[in-house]
Amino acid sequence: MTLSQEVLSVNLKDIAFAGIKGINATYAQPAMTDISNALQKQPSALHELVYGTTFPKSSLDTLVRAAQKVISGSKADGDLDEAQKNYDKDKSTLIMP
């Protein structure tokens, strides 16, 4: 299966960032275009947005657990508060690009 610019860009319009180099969507908000362009310049678009550079690992792990609970039909009571506490505790460990 081949991921094509034509298919993915239509499905991403005003919804999400591609995360794949060379796939560009159009956005009504100019800021979304700016962010998308910045992500396309990074070595890995998804990595720079989420995995380890803008969220401490402790906070990201808590968010992943919360998402897993929601997807499985459970409630994520208190998980967002825990993620915020982990973020506040560990944000000094981030090395921003």
C-alpha cells in the first residue's frame, strides 16, 4: 500500500498534522500551516511534536495510560491531573530545539 499526497492531504484538511514528510494539508488557520511547515523541517515530524521533546517522559507515559483507559471504555479519573503534576515536576529536564 502506498501513502499518497492526494489521499492523505484531503483527509488531514483542518484536522491533524501529517507526521509524514512530504504530506502537506491545507488549513483554514494560518498558525496550523506554520506548525505543519515547522514539523516538516524536523528529522521526524511526530517525534518533535510529542515523543520526548515537548513532554517529559513521565507526563507522556501518564497521558498514554489515560488514552488507553478511555479507548478501553474506562474512565481516566485523575490521570490528567497526574500528567500535569508530572509535567510540572520534570519540565526542567526538557531540552528544547
